[in-house]
Amino acid sequence: MELNIHTQMLGAVFAIAVVMGTVTNKTNFCAMGAVSDWVNIGHTGRMRAWVFSMAVALAGVIALEAAGIINLSNETFPPYRTANFAWIRYLLGGFLFGVGMTLASGCGNKTLVRIGSGNLKSFVVLAVGSVCAYLMLWTPLYERAFMPWVAATTINLQAHGVANQELGTILAGMFGMTMSKPLNIAVALAVFAGMVYFCFKSVDFHSDSDHIFGGAVVGLAIVAGWWLTGGPIGREWKEYADMATVVPSRVQVQSYTFVSPMGDTLRYLLDPANYSLVNFGVVALAGVILGSSLWAVLTGQFRIEWFASWGDFTNHVVGGVLMGIGGVLSMGCTVGQAITGMSTLAIGSILTFLAIVIGAAGTMKYQYWKIEREA
């Protein structure tokens, strides 16, 4: 691949992902672990670290949009603020993903981090999830099995006088107010303040520097992704792609997410000579694995881990299936929707976040109920 704006963009995305992988391994930043700690032992440190990453990402988006550097109400991948409010897609997809990540012992990002630490169980999850994501993205599966009922239940907000599903815009429409940039910024600042208060009011969070550090780095990585692809560099990148003889894949305004990249990575691996298929998500996925691996090796934490039983194997495979299907259906995961999407304050992202937590918490409760009944 020749050195140009496209390869420079991918190199920057990869470098940020390496840092993200290193830090998430070092700090044990984990959405599934966050839910598990909260549900099982009442400890909210990692849950608040997750929310803190959302707050940092949201603050970055507020600053970038207020300065006119980016505009996330225009086309993005995925279309977070779209006026087509597919509420059932967010809820069902998020719920399936939450169940899946619990069975698979980690969300999309944590799966990559665990692979970097030598966990072969997570490699199986990645393989299965990648196949399912590929089927949803690049075959007629979604169109035939999901599109009919998703389309039938989707609400066109523009038909009700609401431009998109950003929280401030929705509130303006509900109360008959005129949508404005200052109003959206004010709503976003209020949400940001609430998130920061929620995080720092608990000793579970602020007593552990890893929670603050991990949440801050992940949030800043999301901001960097938006700035790279939506700012001046991103516009130059888009102009390059528009003029290219072979158009590169997914040259769009976007930031970090880890389910659709699984499907895109498999798509590339099926045609490895076609470098145009190497996109933002593909290099982000590889970067997180490398960053985690570097930390694991340097700290002596690299350990090969395999399945303890056939039941363990089955749980992880089923989890991979649900993560791949649910993640694409909900248009994101615990990072792609719950952090990147939340930074846009899209209502769909909020629904997906809640559905993921409910699916994961319910599955954990069922697992512990089953263990107690069999004891």
C-alpha cells in the first residue's frame, strides 16, 4: 500500500487503537465486568469508569461541534443521529448483545483484549462473531430475516417535525421549541455534568486511578476518531476516496466500534489481495489486539487459556453468535453504541446501552440462580 492520505489515516487509527488496547488491558476496563461487579457484588467502580468514558467522549464532541470542526448530524457510520428511529432494532439487538457478551465472557473490545493476552476462547468468539457479523453485513440475511419487521416498526421522526434523534432535537420537538445549536449544546452539557457527578460521587470510582485513567483514555480515543474522520483531515480523506480509481472501504465520518469491523475483517481475509477492503474498523480491531498483547507480554501476564469443558465451549460459541448478530442489529456494541454512539446523544444509542445492560444483568442473574439450584 502506497503512502497517501488514506494509509496515513489508517495508520493513525491503528496507533490510537494500540494505545486503547494497552490501556484497557492495563486498567481492566470492561463493560461486561462492569455489569458483573454491579450485579453480583454491588461494586460500581468499573460501571462508573464505563460511564466516565462516555462523559469524556461526549465532552469532546461538544467541543468539536461547538467549534464547527465536525458535524455528526450529517452522514456518519453507523448513522447514529438518523431520523429513522428503529427502536425495536436498538432494543432487541442490544439485548441479544448483552446476553451474548455474558456467555462469551466479554464484549467486543474485551474479546480483542483477551485474545492479546493469549485467551484462545476469545479467539473462537471472535471467529464465530466475525462470521455472524459478515452474514448480517454482506449477505442477504439481514434484508430477509430482519429488514421487514424493522422497517415496519421504524418511526420517521422527520414526519413529526423532528430533524433527527439527537436528544436535544427530540426534546425541542416534544416541547414545541425551535431546534438550535445552543439548545443542543446546553442539553449535552447537562448530560455531561450528570455523568461526571454520577462517576465521582462514588468512592468505588475515584479511589482507583485505573478507573479514571481507563475511562479517560477510551473516551479520548473516541474523540480522536471523530476528529480524524470528521475534521479537516477527514475531508481531505473523503476527497481522496472520491477521486480514487478503486474506492477504499468505509471512508466516512466514524469512530471506534468493534462488531461491524469483525464482519469487515472477515470480508478482507476472504480477499486478502484487495487492500481497498482494509478500513478504519479492520485496523482498529488489529490495533487493540496488538496493544493488549504488548502489555500482556511486557508485564508477564500472557497466558494461553482454553475451554474448561464442552459446556464452556458451547456458551462461548452461542455468545459469539449473539454478539455478531445483535451487535450489527443494534448498530454497535458496548463501545460502538454505548460510548461512540452516546457521544452523539442519539436516542437509539441510549436505548442500546440500556438494553445491553439489561441483557447482561438478566443473564448473570439466571446463571447464578441455576448454579444455586444445582448446588
